[in-house]
Amino acid sequence: QSVLTQPPSASGTPGQRVTISCSGSSSNIGSNTVNWYQQLPGTAPKLLIYSSNQRPSGVPDRFSGSKSGTSASLAISGLQSEDEADYYCAAWDDSHVVFGGGTKLTVL
Amino acid sequence: EVQLVQSGAEVKKPGESLKISCKGSGYSFTSYWIGWVRQMPGKGLEWMGIIYPGDYDTRYSPSFQGQVTISADKSISTAYLQWNSLKASDTAMYYCARARSIWWPPELIYWGQGTLVSVSS
């Protein structure tokens, strides 16, 4: 059971907008920023969003993040087939990081 | 170019010890936190711990405290993850990753290719 709760799966059609939620508590999301990672099959994770809503250089602006209270969301607009991957949220909790269980995004 | 190159796959028996490595290049090794993340077969990501090579400050997840040791050698720009007595449940892919910036908190942006550890009798 992960400390951060994500839906196990999500889906959408090309061009659609999808959101993935991440629910935590006052000790993690409620008091720290959230990061989002994308993991394509057979590859290392990639940082998509940091500080809850910042994109690293090279990440398309189709990806956006938000945080409110003890929850966070990742939104992907203009869904593309190459977005099919696992997505993980993460946040600091005391002196360590906790991950969500991951959401498998399927592009139909 | 920032690169993290991890040591190769390992096949070990239960009870054996192991130390895997992560060599950083293309940046000041002592200025950025390096973290370790476990991914068991078919499962999600688990944060194990993180080290600041500049002063060897190390933080562990409570789930991994006492189970592994994270260390670094500044002289060769290499971080390590070590087990004294492996268990079958340690079978997993292990990733090292470097922080995005020198500021706290460290977000892991540059990732190694992963080291697959298989533990079986």
C-alpha cells in the first residue's frame, strides 16, 4: 500500500485531455511540493513535473501539474500515442520521499 | 552532458553481499544529491535513500533503513548501494538518479540505466 494514492489506470483517445490524481496527507503533499515521473516500458523514469507545477527543459507544455491541499494532479492535453506509460507522483514526507503506486495510462 | 552509468547486472545467492555502483560525469559530483530507487518486477517505484557526496549526508526511507547502505567516493565520482546479506525479495531493478539542482529539495532528473539484481538459490 503506497503512502500516496493514485488510480491504477487511466485512458483516453488521441487529442483528448486526461488527468491523473494523487492523494496524500498533511505530512507529505500538504506540506511539500509534488513531482511527477513518466516511465515508458523498459526504460528509466523521467522527471515530468517538479515543484508541483514546473516543467523541466524539454518537457512539452501538454503536461501540467497542480496541487491543492493534500492532493495533486497531472494533466495531459492533446494526448498522443507516445504518452502511453506509467505515471508516478512523489513527495517528501518528513526526511524521505514517498511515491504513489503509479497509474498506467492507455491511449485507446 | 550529465551522465550516470551504473554497474552491470548481478546474479547472487541469498545471504551473499553485494555493492552496486553509479558513476557520475559531466558535472560537479560533490554538489548534487544522488538518490536510489527500487523497482521490483512488475511493480512501482520505491524511494530508498539519498546521499550528498559533498559531505556524505545520507537520508534513508524507513522501509530501507538498516537493510542497505548508501555511500559515495568523491575521488572517483561514484555512489554505491550495498547489501550485507541479500534476500530473494531484493530481486529488483535499482536506479540511481541525480538531483535537478543544488537546492533542497532534490528532485531526481538525471537517471542511470538501472542495475538488475537477481537473488535466487
